[in-house]
Amino acid sequence: MKKSAKKELRKSKKRAQKNKNIKLTIKYLERKLKRAIEQKNKTDAQDIFKKLQKKIDKAAKTGVFKKNKASRKKSRWSRKINQL
């Protein structure tokens, strides 16, 4: 195996781990938001949604999610919050 191939493998693993951490953070915030919506706590839901929206936008910008998926996630969560 060439030296450059080994380096690309290391980089690939590092990127995969970083992307996984971002996705886990987003899932955590989504669970938190879901709980707030179920408890009909609009102020908490809006605060969590702001944080979630920021994370989703950044994930789309860095290529963790495609922009349409990010847009769809934000749209669905905002619709649920507006129904409260």
C-alpha cells in the first residue's frame, strides 16, 4: 500500500468520525425537541429548534447532509412547532 493511500485512509476515517458525531448531535437535539413538543412546551421547543436549525445548516454546508434533506428536516420540525 502506498504512503498516500494510507494517508487517505486516515483522513477518510477521521472525516467519517466527525460526520458521525455531527449526526449524533443532531439526533440528540431532535429527540429533545420531540419531547418538548409532546409536552406542549412551545418556548423550550423554539429554543431547541434554533439550536437544531443551526446544526442542520452547518451539516448541510459541510456536506454531511444534502441541502434538500436539511431543508426538509427544518421544514417538518417548524411545522410541528407551529401546530402547538
